[in-house]
Amino acid sequence: MTEGKILDIAHISFLDMIKIMITLSGAASAKGTLIRNAIKTAEKIPEVSYASFDDYLAAIENATNPIAMIEGKSSHQGDFVFGLKNCPFGPSIKNYTEVFGKLPEGFGDFTVEFNKPGPVTDRYCVGEGAGVSPFCAVHQPMRSAFAERIKIDGKNIKIYQLGCKSGSGKKGFAEKWIEESGNSKDVVDKVLDEHMCCYYLKILD
Amino acid sequence: MLRGDIKMKNVLIVDDERSFLTSLSEGLATYDSEFNTLTAENGKKAVETLNSTRIDLVVTDLKMPEMDGFELLAYMSRHHPDIPVIIMTAYGTPEIRKKAHSMGASQYLEKPLDFKDLVDKILLELAASSEGYLRGITLPTFLQLVEMEKKTCTLKVTSRGRVGYLYFNEGELIDAGTESETGEQAAYDIVCWDEAEIEIERRCRQKHRTIHTSLGHILMESFRLKDEKDRNNSGNRIIEIQDDDVNGLIQQEEQNLELSGKEAKMNTLKDILNEFTKLQSVTAVCLVGRDGFLLDSIARTGIDTDMVGAIASSGFGTAESMGRQLGKGALTMSMIEFENGPVMFSPVGENAFLVIVAERDANLGMIRLKLKKHCHELAAAASI
């Protein structure tokens, strides 16, 4: 007797819901809906202040940092560049593809749409090539929106999404944000060798 | 009996059904602190009243014996052009109702009458005339009424020494003539004449049809040409217009815009959006990215334009998906009609669309015209 697979219907439904949104109202509209939802989620969290960057890092380590709470522990690679070992949507993707073989149709179009320049991706410094799946449209703006509610040493911070890696190993680079944040593509490439996601934290003056 | 108070407004109701007039007079008597109600059984009697008493508003039926509503309106265009008019008509079909709304529903009431609606419109019109607006029936409105009621007639239109003729057969404009033009070109000229006086003859004097374009199209195109002429007269480059096809005209304008790129860049996004809010009964205009995030907007207080953009993105995307599913090609325009007015969507470039929120009496033809006219300017101004 072979053992069956246990489906997580929350995962399955979420992924299929994205597909339905794309089918019914197009990739652009679906992208907007997911990003708006991410921003709304960020509005729900309380503002947090850390006395220093070290305190910020410590809060990641003990998972009290709001960003760590949504995506897990990222690691500081130096010069305010962070790497995230596991994609927070990894379990959903795994669960879905194990059962259905591949991700729903239309996800490719959605990813292309997310990477297009636009006012909202500009505001949160996301996309622009750093999107490798529709889940990036949720994760990246949500992290950036969370960052708007965090202060270090009394100063606001900003997150730049530098790159991301898909489950198949394909890397996506946001050259616009790499350049604007003063980083190099080589550094991002190296971070992505060992991580799924790479971003830069800027402490604003 | 009329009150002595010079400020008291007088409303003349014209209808050939005596029982209807009586019950209406009785009902409106409760508003005698607001206005006096006078009645007339046909156009002829209404003319007598108009010439003997100061009337502030006429509410008239169209189908009446002796002198019908059209003849009364034509008479008023010559002798009492400033008196506002509300027309009572049995629309009959949803298409006619839609057309009446597009003409400015504030001037129309559907039979059988909703009494509250009638009172609201009377009070609204009287208030507007107190504020100095001239709301008499215009020639384009009159022509649309002729079409709507499938009237056969010849109209003699006089304006500032010019004379023109419009020939209608069962509501269809079949021919037109002025001293210098005939057919469609004459119609384009006539319908834009200001201060037009109308005479109506109950037969169509032309048998041969030379105009095959719909009245709606002629009206829209005439407004456009007039607008263009006005701009040229105010110092802009003169454009020779010979192609009567609307697409040809729009293409010509697009080329013109490309040539005068500086002029296009001079227009800020707000200036262009303002062109829409200048139109009667347009309450909001929003330029929205395809993802539903607002790029710019002008709206009346109380309208959450961010939310409008988000919701409209879904509606716009759904309309596009439907078009794709049905093999209808690219979306050029989408309109949703609500009880209190329409919402229109139109693509602007590849990454944005325009949402126009209007009230029930908005002139949809003018909105469409503005959309076609400013689409490329909007895309350029928004740098999309």
C-alpha cells in the first residue's frame, strides 16, 4: 500500500486564487491586488524602534524583528546586504508542485508584469528584474512596507530588493536597485549562490 | 391665480390630457410657496401664455394636437430662448432612454411621471435659472429629440443672418443645406450655430437621401470641428480638414500632436484631466496604472480616488479578459451604467487607463470625444 500525499488546502487555494485573479482581470490587476494586500498587512503591525543596527540584527536572530517574523531569519552579509536562505513561499510551491507537477498557468506572465517599472514598485524599490515568481509580488513589497515602520537609531530605513532566485535556480537581478543602492551585481550574484533572496538595508539620514 | 410677488417663479405645464393637468396642478399646489403652476392644453395655448405672462420654466409633452411640443420648442427657440424646458416623454425602449440620458437627463422626464422626480427637477431648474444659467433648449438637444421621437419634418435654422435647412424622415437626418454647402457638410455647419432659432414644418421637403451618417456622429464631429476652429482662431496653427471620416480626423490630430510635441508637453496632466471635469456632470477623472495604483486624479470631495483606481483596475482587467475570451480584440472603451450615472474606462497607452465618473445627466458623446482627443496627450503627459 503506497502512502498518499497530504495537501495543505491553504497553499493550494492561495496559488489557484492567484491564477483565477490573473484569468479574470489580467496579470496587471492581479499584481496590484497582491501588492495592495501586502501593504495593508504592513499597516497592521506596530511601529518598532531599535537603538542600533546591532540591536536590529539581534532582533532578527531572536525572530522579534517584524521582517524576520514574516520571512524567517535573514543573515547579514556585510555592508547592509542581507541574504535569506529560504523563500517564505517555498513550502506552498513545494506542496503545489508535488501534487500538480507544475505551478498554475499564467504565473510567468504575472512575473513579467511584476518586473515592469511602475510607481508602486518604484516606491518600494522592488521588482525591476528581482521578481522570479508571483510570490515575489507579495513578499518583496511586504518587506519594504514593513521597513517603513521600523526605525534604527531614530532614523527611518529603506529596503532595496537586489535579487532573487527561483526554485529551479534561476537568478533575477534588479539592476536599477543594485545601482541606486551603490552595490555591485557580483556581490548579489554571490549572495544568491547560497540564498534565495538578497536585499539591501539603507538607514536614511 | 398668480401671486403679486415679483420673485415668485412661474412654471408652465403643457399637456393635452386634461385629467393629467388637473391632478398635476393639484399636486403641485402644495409647493405654492416655491412656484406658481400654470397649465396649457397644447402648444398654441402655451404660446399665448408665454406672450402674456413671465414664465420661468416650461414642462411640456411632445405629442399634442394643433401645435405639438416640437413646434412649441421651435417657437421658444426664436422668441423665448432663455426659458428652461423640461420635456415629458414616453421613452418606450431602453435604447431611447439611454439616448435621452446621454442628451442630458435633467431636461427629460419619463412618462408615466414620478411626481417626486418632477418636483425635484422643477426645483433644480428654477434654482439653476436663479443663478443666472441660461438653460433653454439647444439645437443639438432639439435634433436628438426629433430623432428620438422618429419625427418627419423640415427644420429651418436661423442664426446671425445665416439660414440652414435640416431634413428629417422618421427621425433620420437625410439631408441638409445652407447657402454654401449641402448634405453632411451643411449639417456639420448648422448644428454648431450659436443662438439658433428654429422653425419647424411637419413634412420632409427632401425625398433624396444624401446623409448616411448617424445624427449622433454628426453632432460629435461638429463639436469637435467647432472646438478645433475655436482653437485655431485663438492663434494655434490652422489645420486643413478635408477628410470627413472621424478616424481620419483623429489620425490627423495625432500627427499634428506629434509635430507640435512642444505643445503637448506644455500641458500638464492636471490640465488635461481638468478638460474632463469641465464637462457637465463629470464628478471624477482618474488616471490609473493597470495595476490599479493611482497616477493622478481630480475628483469632487468625498470620492476616494485610490479606492476607485483599485476597483477600476479589476473592472478594466475583467472587461479586457472578456474581450480576449470572445476574440473581440483590444479594449477601446468600457462603460458601466449605474442608477446614478455611468463610469467609463478607456486605455491610455499600454500601462494605464482613464476612469471617468459621471452623473446621470452627463453628455456621454462629449466624454467620448474628449477621450479620443486627449488619449495621446495623457499618455505623453503621464510619461507612460
